[in-house]
Amino acid sequence: MTRSRPTKRQGAIALACTGGLLTAVGFAGLGPITATASSHREAPLISGTPQYDGTDLYAFRSPEKKNSVTLIANWLPFEEPAGGPNFYSFATDAQYDIHVDNNADAKPDVTFRWTFKDHYVTKDTFLAATGPVTSLKDKDLNYYQTYKLQRIGKKGKKTIIKKRRVAPSNIGSASMPAYSKLRSQATTRVGKNVKSFAGQAEDPFFLDLRVFDLLYGGDLSESGDDTLAGFNVQSVALQVPQKWVAKNQNAKKNPVIGTWTTTQKKSANGKWVQVSRLGNPLVNEVVIPLKLKDAFNGSKPTQDGAALKYVTNPELPKLIEAVYGIDAPKTPRNDLVSVFLTGVEGLNKAKGKVTPSEQLRLNMSTPVTAEPNRLGVIGGDNQGFPNGRRLADDVIDIALQVVEGELVGSPNDLGDGVDINDNPFDKTFPYLALPVSGSNADPHPSAGGSANKESSSEGLLQSVVPGRQSAIAFIGVGLLALVGGIGGAARRTRKD
């Protein structure tokens, strides 16, 4: 695919947008490591209860139905395909929510809530499937789940789906010889304009997790392997008319929405307690310090002002100064506030007063891209991340390329060597790739390990830096140039 270079205005907006994400990636590479992937095991308490752990959130204008918006959320990271006899499911004592703020007050105006129930044909067997399952209602599907979907607004609750079946874990080809049929049956149409799906899917997030080994081995030699390949997650997907989520049901006048997910778990006293929260990728993992991670998972967006100092006084420049002896930029870093807390002017900031809060913001009026660019806004594709998030947006490469000077005079194609998901996404709802089968003898093939053994010791950074010894130092310099340039880019944007 031919890459389109961003215009001056697009570049300025992109630089401001990616600043916060780069801060997050920088923490992951240089600071204490407490989590992996987008939001997989991001805090101490939630890492021990994976059924309630939200991993990723996606929000985008539906490509085949442009007057609608699609919301996708995933839970339960690192599902091993052959992980029986108790395969994977949603928790039955949980409320799985996707919240929408359409008036920028950091409070949910619309909430979509999924709750689940377990069902067994018999408990006199250890098998989840006692024979070939050819439909969701096949009696050989011994264990299955159903879900209820509610839409909660200021006028109360409305049940959209009372009881529908969940797509089960893909146990294997003998138990489920035609899994795509089960996926199709689990994809539900409600009326003319609403579609819903709940069930297992292949984890859509793609990256090389060896970033945590001193930034890809200290010289980027450890790269090119999608270390989430072959793992599944529990997913919900919902396609609704834009007016369902827009302020005053008018998406033309009020196109910007903010979204985030939460999980509530029923406690011993019968009360619901929020245990997971997720908006943008990477925030709780690497921006919020360890002492506040569990608290963030239980917090509300209206409380995010308390985290302002971690945005305006980020840890990353201090780490660069400690590691490389490069002076940290002056604080407070007010240029980063728009990325995390308000939305970016001219891209995805709502009209009028905006209450600062961490959300994944989407401008539903941005035209659907005919040929999407995996680099999103920095690739000249304003429909991509961080203006919402599509399944194929490469959030890791977006960060790495800007770190190495993509928008400050040093164009490059740097990345972790993982540009696309290991399994192709579907072109129609629910878009997610089918889950990896439990009968797969090699569900986690290494695509980059053998190739990288033959590569030069300088790794992927060689095209930018002429030598291994200077690679890590150059990353520090690139980061410093980036954070120093955000304010200037924002000023140029205002003048355009």
C-alpha cells in the first residue's frame, strides 16, 4: 500500500494526538513493567480476575453502513485455544458496559450493558461438547451462554435483546466442524438498523511484546513477532445508528462522542463494584503509576482531574534525563492535556465546554476512508486512531514512527515489525477474526524469531541510526525532540 504523507495541518494535529500515546510507550520501554499489551493485565487486582479484565475498546464509523457507528469491546486476555475442559466464558456475576458521553461532561449519556447466564444440557459429563456441534442450538453443545443487552439513558432502561446465544469457545474441528456457521448464527439483527454479537474471537490487538525486554532487546533485534497471535478473547460488538449515541439524537450537529468500558462485579454484600475501566489503549498500564492502578480501574471519568499531574508532569522525560543525561523539558506539559483529557481541536474535540476526562473520542462526521491507512492520523487518514480506533489501526507503529522523528524532519518507516493482525478481519459486522481453534497444534507460531536471527545486529533501527551503540541514545533524543515539538506544532495548527 502506498503511504500518503500528511499535510502540514494533518501533521500538526497528528503530533498533538500521538504525544500522549508516545508518553505511554516510553514508559513501557524505560520504566517499571507491570502490564502487557493494550490493556491486558494492566493492574494488580484485575490481573487475578481475567473474566472482568477489559482488554481493548474500538469505536469507528461503520464502513458498509456509514450512518451507523460500531463499538467493540474485549475481555479476558490470553485465552489459550485448547484451554479445556473448562473453556472460556463471560462472568455471570458481572455487568459489562460500554459508556457514551455525548455532551462532554464526563458522564455517561448512553450505556450499553451486557449480562450473561450459564446453561448446561447435563452435568453428568466433563465435556463442553458431547458431539459435533452444527448449530448454536445443537444439543451436543453441552455448555452455552445467553446474554441480555440493555440500553440505559436518562429516560431509564430499555431491553434491546432479551435473550440470545453467545458464540462458544472454538473447542476444535471435531467438536465444531463449521465454526463460521456458529459465528453467523450468533450475529443478531435487531430491527433494520441494529446488529449485535457476543462471543469468542481472535484477539485483534497485534504487536511484539518484546518491547518490554529493554525496547526490543536493546537494539530492536527482538521484533517482528506478533506475540498475541493465537490467543482469543471474549468480545461484544454492537452496530447502532449514530443518532442513538449523539447528543439530542443529532449526529450532524453533535458528531463527537467519548467512549469507555467498565466492568462491575457483584460483591459479597450483593452490591455492584466497578473493577475495570478502559478508554484509550495503554493509559492505565503505563501512564498511571502502580500505586493508583487499581484505583483508576474503579474510578469515574469525572474524577480524572486528580490524574492531571501525571499528564502535565510526565515521568518519561525524567527517565530520559536519568538514563541518558538529557535535560527534561520544562513542566507543566499543558500540551498533552488535549490528548488525554479533552480531545484535539479540529479533530475530535466536542463543541462548548469540555470536562477533562480520559475517553476514546470519535468524530462520527469524519468521512469513511476508502483505503484505510494503518497509521491513522499520522498517515493522513483522519478516520483512524486516535480519532476513535479501528481494528486494523497499528497503534504501536504510530508511536514508534513519531518517536523517531516522522513529523520533526526525520521520515521513517520504523515499527515493531508487526503491521497487521495474524488473522484477517472480516469486511462486515462484527469484523472480528474467527477465534483460533483448540485443535490447532501450533496456535502461536513465531513469525519473526527465525527471521530476526538472520538480521543484522543493528535491528530495525539501522535504517535510521548508523550503529547499534547509538540506537538507544537516539531513541532518547527522538523522544526529547518529539515532546519539545508538540507545543510548536499546536501553535502552528492554530495559525493555519
